[in-house]
Amino acid sequence: MIRRFGTPPKSGVTYRNRPGAYAILIREGKVLLTFQEEPIPEFQIPGGGIDPGESLIPALRREVMEETGWSIGAPVRLGAFRQFVFMPEYDMWANKLCHIFLARPAMKIGEPTERGHHANWVSFEQAPNLIKNVGDQQFLLRALDRYCQGKNS
């Protein structure tokens, strides 16, 4: 069973399935986050929706590139979680299935191409506090713990 974070589904609301791929990117003691200006200004782990006919890993690579300007390598799936949310940018209620990956930031290709997104390298200490999405935050905390344990081995 896939864990749900956030509010349970609302009775009488029709939700559209919205699978997505998201990456936790760690380098030199920092995490690469995207700051999204709209509809609500917030820091996020980079990623987003999988387009119809698109596979998981190509979607992950595309979304990270669009939101940060970075290419990625060696994605490893950490898990998934579900959210039932209203997405104002699409004017829809969504049943989001969020696939979370740990990946290596390979190379900065350019600036983010998705309007209103800005790439930010943030310290391990700051990153979890900046992320407001509880599911993303939980996966980030686990990934940082895993990364730090690997460095201490």
C-alpha cells in the first residue's frame, strides 16, 4: 500500500490521476531545490507530472531540467506517496502519485526553462525546513540520513 500524506480525499470530489517523478539531488553538503513563484511561492524538490505516453525516468530528467537547468545521472527510486490536492495551475483536483528518486546532479546545462522556477542550492540543515510538502519533506529527511550514514561509513 502506498502511503498518503496530507488530507484524505474529499467526498463528492472527482480526482484525476496525476503521476509524477521527483528528484532529491545532493552535492557537496547541499540539496538542489526549486523555488516556484506561483500559484503559491514555495520551495520544492524538483519534478512534476508525467506526460501521457512518457516513461518515469525520461519524465524525471525532463522535469528536473525544466525546473533547475541541471541534467541528472544514476537515479535510484526511493519510493512513492500519494496526495489528494487541488492544483490551481490546472484548475483540477488531483490524486497525485509522487515517485521519489535520489539522483546525482550531473551538469548545469542552463537556467530553468519553466517560468517562475529558480534553482537553489541549500544546506542540509535548511532544506527540510524550507519544504512544506510533508511527503517530500519525509523523503528528503530519509535521503539525507542515508547520505550522511554513507559518508560516515
